[in-house]
Amino acid sequence: MSYPRSPVIDHETPAARNVTSLVVTGTMTDICVLATVIGALHREYRVTVVEDGVATLWPEIQRATLDIIGRAYGRVVTGKEIADQTSSW
């Protein structure tokens, strides 16, 4: 689902539709993805980051950022885990 403004978590629409969880993918894990995850957490969403669905320029920064997200902000799982979980919906 696409919204006219970005990021999606700044809109009333997800909450108005009773959305409580977000699955996050994207680029620049250490900047854009991390900011989105923190913003979502502050808006009381449960956050899952797809480990193989995010990327940044530096492998060591990628690992560190995913570690921070997993320790402090939400779950970090693989795309396969998301597919397996949602396939029964």
C-alpha cells in the first residue's frame, strides 16, 4: 500500500486501520531504516526488520545496526521467516 507522503508511519492511516505491527525493509540500514524503526517504536508499533531486505554500504555497519535494532527496538528476521509466517494468513 502506498501513501502520498513519506514515511508511512507519520500518517493516521495505519493506526486508523488497526495496524499494530510493521515489517520494515529498505536501504541505508544505519540511517533510513533505523530512523523508521525508532519512529515506529515511538508510535507504539511492533517492528520487524527483514534482515535480508535491508542494506547499507558497509558490512560492519550493517551488522552493528541490525544488532542494535534487535536488542533495543524490534525483531530482526529473514525474509523466509516473514514469508513462512504470513503464508498462512
